[in-house]
Amino acid sequence: MSKNQRRNNYHTKAEPKAVGSAFDAYAGDADDEISNAFAAYLKNEDLDQEFERAFEKEVRGEAEGEEAEAEADEKVKPKKSLVQKVMEYLPEDEEDEDELAFLHRKPSEEDEEEEEPEEDAEQEKEDEGLRRFKIGEYVFESFHEYKEAQEDVKKIEVINEELDIQDPEVAIRLYNMIRDGEITFRSPIGKNFFDHVSDIVAAKSVGLLKDKAVVDQAEGAVRYQKYLGMAVITVAVVLFSYFGYREVEDVLNTRRIKQMQTEASKNAAGGGGRASSDQAASLNGEDPFDKSKRKLLKEEDQTLLPEYTELRKKNPDMVGWIRVEGTGIDYPVMQKAKDNSFYLDHDFDKAKDNNGSIFMDYRCDKLNPTTNTILYGHNMKSGKMFGELKEYLSEDYFEKHKKITFNTIYEHRKYEIVAVCLAKVEDATDDSFRYYNFIDATNQNQWDAFMTSVGGLVAHGSMDFQAGDQVLTLSTCNSYIEDGRLFLLAKRVK
């Protein structure tokens, strides 16, 4: 509370009891001189000067005491962490300033100290609407977006004051803190700052990747290069520690996937092993629900597609490969018997990895397709795995990226995306239709339930299916709502 505000409280013209309480609240343990002066003031307004002298004396003494107390507190106060300092600027919703009040608030005393020339005031008034919600080159549609941007600017200022973000180790740690949500940004300004930090991390990692490539080459070299390889491995280990294990491992996992993509493409051949195409009832006019007439295929009678032979040897859990044209989705598909959780946090080599893998629901069959084949993948912020599925929330993107190649290890398959859907994981006690439990329709009623229930979840496209169509579902998380799910529906066309 300012000195003027306190003085006004002392001068309050209220009932003696109320004013006395206010005096006790603001003056604290006042001495008798002030108390007597204040009591006299309530009875006689002519004693104003006497009161002012007593008040000034009290304020001077109190200020000296507060300064000493603040200095003592500063010595014993624990040092705040970077996260605490940055997140002090998180806005509290209950204290948000009303937009109208913000636009029409009265100027402070500091604002009034320097009056603008009349011509500048005129121009200021004309430009007020244009720059009211503008920070630099960023323009905001509402007061709340503008306020969030201000909070982000404050956080960035604290980070720049506390850290040298050009230091690779510092940049890695800061990147982790933002990515893991310890430090949050809520505006385009903050997101661009995170992109800037990411660029610094990426730039510092280029040399590491080159060294790792040398290590891989050295391991397979002739004997006389062994010592050189060991030296490079040692350098790589040092770099791993320097740049942070998680970031390096993430980059190397991406590189391994690229190598697998190259290997699969190199070994691909026209035709090759295939499963019988007469399983698709909609492709040959059979009764879609009469499975007695279908010939069930046996795995021992099948021939692996040549492009997947070597990969299958490395991990027998591989059941196929998914590629969505025009996107970064280009991954092996895994399946663990009776387990839909293992590949949530394991990579192709079965090593722990927060990105996980793309995997097929264990209830689906790679050889004898069920009505609906469901593939799962994480909605990673980096865009990896099924992180790009959120782009399909744009209708224009959906219209331009409909083609899917999903090959099993035995057969080439083509699909076309027909619908983008949004859903929520329901409580176990809820008996509503669950798209992720629709695996195989055995009668018309089950098919109709799928068409009707899932049809109500369509955001873009339509339920362009006929009974007997082979359905492919790509499912991931939808972070916009709690327990939300985003999934694409595609039908087999070849």
C-alpha cells in the first residue's frame, strides 16, 4: 500500500470504532504520541498538521524497520529454482482483469507524470485500436490471448537472464523442461521461443550424428582399424553424456527407422509372397458374414514378402508396414500376442522408448483379416509415430492425404481414408459403443451398430462403407479433451 493510500485511510471520516480499527490495522503498534494525535484529529479537523507530523514520524520509523527486516529475510530466503522463477508468471484465472476494465483503466500516477503533446495524443488515439493487442509483430484477437503472450514474454526474459541458451548442455536441459511441461508457454511467442531452443539443440547434434555413423562403420571394419573404432566409440560416449541421453537416443531411433525404410524399399520386388485375396468378401461378392465358405490361410503355407525378410529375422513381432502418402508416417507395424501395452513404450529392437511403435491390436489377424484392423500409435508432439494424424482435423489436409499402403509381411494392400473421427474412452460401466472394440462383425446387426454409432463421431468425410468391406482404423490420442481419441477410418481398395 502506498504512502498516500495509508494517509487517506488515516483521514477516513467514519465512526470512531471503525476508524480506530483501520488505524490499528495500518499503524500496528503505534506509540502514544500518534494515538493521541489521531484521537484528537477525529474530534478536531484543525489538528491536521499535528497529525501529519506524527504520521510522518511513524512512517519513517516503520520504513527503516521494514528495510532491515527485508534484508534479513533475503539472507535466509531459499534460492528459487529456474522453474519457480519462470512459472511465477503463470496467470491465475480468478484474478484475470476484465477486458473492458483493461481497455478503460485510469492512468497511474507514473502515467500522468509525462503528458504527451496534443498532436501525439491525437495519433495515439487513432492507432489505439490497431495496436491494443499487439506485441512486436504479433497481433492478438482478444485480451486474454494478449495477456498470455505478455506472460510468455516475462518467462522468456527470466530464462534469458538466468541461462546461456547457446551453451549446448544448457539448451538440452531447457528443451527437456519445456517438452516435459515443467515450463509452459501459451502463446505463439512462447512456441516460437521453443522452436528456437529446438533449433539450437538440433544444430549441436549434427556433429554427434556424424561421429555415431563413424562408430557404426568402425565396428564392421577390418582388424587393423579396431583401435580407431574404439577411439571413436569413446568420443561418442563422451558426446552422449554431453548432449543428453534422451535426445541422442531419439535421433538415433529416427535414423534406425530411416535405415529400415531404405532396406524395405531396396528389397521390394513386384509380386512376391501374398495371402489369398479371396478373403475380402466385398471384393468378390460373397456373403460378408458367412465365414464358413472362406478358406482360412495357414502361416506355414505363406511366403514372406522379400522386402520384409531381413527385418522379420531381427524381430519376429513385425507383422507389416504402414505408409500414409504425403506424410511422415512410414513405419514397421508390430504385434505382441495378447498384449496391447508392450509397444506403447518399446521400439523395433524392443528397447525402452517413449515414442513407442506403431502396433496392431492383438485381436486382429495379419493373415486372415478381421472386419476391422486397428493400428495404434502415440500422438507425439514431435510428429513421430501417429503425431501427424492431428493434421487431419483440417478438412483440406484430409482431402489431400487419403492414400494408405498397409502391407502385411505376406501381402501388399492399399486403402483409402474415408472419415476422420473424434471420440472419448468411455468408463467401463458405460454400455455405449466403443470403436476400439469393433474387431469382427459376425452379423448384420453388429455391422449396422458400427455404421450408426461411429457415424455420429465423424468430423470430416463419411461412412462410405458396404457390409463386407475390410476396414483399417488408425487410432491415437486426442489431447484436446480428457481421454480423447482421434481415429481415421479407411477401406481396402486393393
